[in-house]
Amino acid sequence: MRNLTESARLYEAARKVIAGGVSSDIRRSTTAAPPLYVDHARGSHLWDVDGNEYVDYVLGQGPLLFGHSHPRIVEAVNRQVARGQTYSAQHALEVEVADLVCDLVPCAELVRFNSVGSEAVHAALRLARAATGRGKVLKFEGHYHGWYDPVAFSVHPAPDEAGPADRPRPVPSTPGQPVGAADGLVIAPWNNLPALERILDEHAGEIAAVIMEPLLCNSGCIEPHPEFLRGVRERTRRDGIVLIFDEVITGFRLAPGGGQQWFGVVPDLAVFGKAMAGGFPLSCIAGSAEIMRPIAEGKVAHAGTFNSNPVVMAAAAAALGMISKEGDALYEPLRERGRRLAGGIAERARAAGVDVLTAGPGPIVQVYLTNRPAVDDYREYAAVDRARTLGLHAALLDQGINSVSRGLWFLSTAHDDTDIDRTLAAVERVFADPAWQAGP
């Protein structure tokens, strides 16, 4: 077991001055142990305040495509910090970063920058409503588009509260959301084109935008059926609906051009964040010149004190510059190591008699504790053994392996074969442990 003396002391102190002792709900501990208190991180590893070392597959919930403290990103940020921290004015770095985004992303002709993904989603939906003159937005059950009230519905609803599987109803994510916040939302099942067609028929002329994660990463790691993604693109184009890809996670992680390049389907608008700035808070909306025109002409409001912050943009210029230079050659080793990790976990599960399903394209991997042959939508994800998944996360943390508690694993270019070997050895020890096998 890990020594967590200093972590426990800090957590006790934090609970006196920070609500709940943490600064984001996702950082709450899932066990009796205190939450992770990090002292420093480098490459694919991090160290907590008690001196415990971990192979890190959380990577800040995905942003660290190049691992922690990549030298080029650190150098670029340090250079800019000495030149100024924020200007409330234009500067050359934002032009450089916008050029890189437009060069890399298929749908991008114009961009606007924000700080976090929730802001960018809010702006994209506002733009879609203005462009179409319609009021409603269709989102998919299990998809997450930030914690703002208008879209924080049906992310992880209890299936017995969510209505029929082919016609879900909006379920709020938290107490405190306005009673009427769901009036502008329509919920549809993921990967079910006939159901989507019926729902769109029922709301003909009402839907401004269809928004989705092109790879569903917030409820497992679920790839779209090819015919589903193509069908959504064809139907939204036919009906004059703005198709929005929420690429906050998938952007610059699956491929240089994100999920739209990886899956070969180009939306009207896309929202990016996380990996685009190497660990710094940056997001953007990107789309065709036509769809972005209302913002370009000042007809749709878009603002923010920290938009295109120069320090953050220096990090983004470094990160996107490396992606632009190396292209797909940067991603193939990442995919290969992710496949090796997923395959190795599945192999060790079979040997131990543990029901495990692994999925994901490599830069992102999901480990499900289930005997299902596949997970294709939220309702199937909700049926996997999530309590035991939390138990696996906690047991691996004690073995020095840090993964996202819901079974998601992010890979970085800093992970090497030694990291994978160490991880698989830890997985084998946990699967063989009678205490873990006994379950929560």
C-alpha cells in the first residue's frame, strides 16, 4: 500500500477552505484514500506529495498529448511569460495558431478562441441558432458538452429515469438547473440512425444544431457506426441543420485533424480544447467562413477577457507546430502502444478468468468490466460493472498506475514500451489478487 500521510494532511486542510476539499467534482476520491495530491510531473510519470511515482494515463483528463512538461512547450511558455501575460489586444501568436488550426482541421476556415470547452460549446450553439433562426438543439444520450445548464442533460442518467431507449427524455445532471432549461433540447440515442430520423421528423423545422462527440469518450469509449455518422451528415445537410462535432477530447488526439479526419466525416462547426495547447487552458470554435460569418461581422456576440491569452497561445503554437510538422507519423506509434496496452489487458484478463472488454483507437483506450462483446451506446455502457471498474482504478493506483476512474486511459507520445510493460505487470497482479476478485 502507498504511504499517503502528507496527502491526507493536505486533504484535511483543504476541506476547511475548499468546498468538498477539491476544485472539480471529477477529482473527488473514489475510495477511502485521499484524492491524488501531485508534487510534480514529467513525461509519462507523475509524483505525489508523499513521493509515490505513477505511470500517468490521465494526462490532465486528456490534454497532455506530449506528456507532462514537454521541453518545447515549456520553452515557448517561459519565453512568452517574460514578454507579457495578457494584453486585451491582438498579437502575432493568435494568427499563427489560427493558421495552424485551419491548416490541420478539415472544417476550419475561420476560428474564434476561448479558454475552456464549455465556453466554446456555448458559442457554437448560439451561432447555430442565429444562423438557422431555429431554437432547439439535438444532443445524444451519454454525450457531454460541458457543465453549462442548456446542455447538461442526459449525460449519465439512470436508465429507469431516462425514458424509452429509442426516444430518451432529458434528465438534468444536477439540482439547481433551471426548470425550463430542457425546453430547447431534444435527446436522441447514439448509433441508432432510424431512431434519429424519426425524432428529426417529429421536430421538422425546429432543430438548429445536432451536436455530438464524434468518438463518445465521456461514457466509455464508443466509436460511431460508419453508416450512422454518414447518415447524420447527410440528414443534417438536407434539413439545413448545423452539424457540430464536440472535439474537445478527440481534437488533435485521434489524428492531426481530429475525429473528423479520423472518421472521414466533416461537420459544419467543431469545438476544440484539451490537446490543442499542450496542457494549457485553450478552446476554440472552427467552421466554414459561411457559418462563422455572423461572428465575423459582429452580429453574434462572442467575447472573453482571456480569449487568445498570449501565454496559452505560445503553448498552442508549440504543440500544434509539432503536430503540423510530424503529421500522422506522430500518431502511429501512439496508436500502436495503445493497441498493445488494450490487448495486453484483455489477454491478462482472460488468463485470470476476469470478464473484460477493451475498446478505443489507441490514443484513447477504454477498459470495461463486462462480458458483453461490444458497447455501442449509453444504455449498454450503463449496464457494465462500473463499481468494479472503480475498484480496478483504485487497485492500480496502489500499484503506481494512474488511469481515469471510469475506465478511460489516455496515451501520450512520452509513454514508451517500459511504461506499457510496467502497467501490464501491475494489471496482472491486480487480476490475480483474491481481494480484488472478490469485488467491492
